[in-house]
Amino acid sequence: MKHLVLAPMMINETCIGVVEILSFKKLKGYRMSFIEKLLETFSSIINTERANLKLRILIEHSNKQAKELKEREEQLQMNIEEIKATQEEAARREDELIRLAEEAASREEMMTYEIEKLRSRLEELSGKPYEG
């Protein structure tokens, strides 16, 4: 091998690699043009593959984030449902306590009335005011 060609692979004025070509004869003219065009094509393919890889990584990352977001949303929805159920139960208990308090007040009122009736009856029967 007498001749060595070192050909850079360029993308936007940045060298991304070098190709070594060994030949028995000196490469010139259309052969060098062919090698340059071939390297431009290879460089473009490599650049496209790099961009595709970055895009795939970004898509995977985005999908992962979307999945995590959906899981969080579902968890939040479950939490909201639990809070609603707790609030409804608290409202039912509050209503029940109000009803029981009203019943107790009504019973107390009736008992006070009955006590007053008994006092009056006792005073009536004994002929003197009740002091109890």
C-alpha cells in the first residue's frame, strides 16, 4: 500500500470522525470527489441517527413523565374521593347530632313542663308552696 488518504467526516464544520483509505494507486479526480460525497452522505446519516436517538430519548422521557403524571392524577382523584366521602360522613354525623340535640331539648322542655305540673299539683294537694 503506497497511498493513504485521511478523509474527515464533517457536520456543520465540525469533524465527527476520520476515515482512512489505503490504496495502491494515488486517488485523484472523480475518485476523490466520490469519496468526499460518500463521506458527506455517511456524515449526514450519522448526524440523522444521533438526532433520532436524542429524539427517542426525549420521547421516552416525555412518555415516562406523562405516565407518572397520570398516576399522580389518579392518586389525587382517589384522595379527593376519600375527602368527599369523609365530608359526607361528617355532615351526616353533624345532622344526627343536631337531631339528637333537638330531641334532648324537646325532652328537657317536656320534663320541665311535667315537673312544673307536679309542683303545682303538690302545692294544690298540700295547700302550701313547694320549696324543693
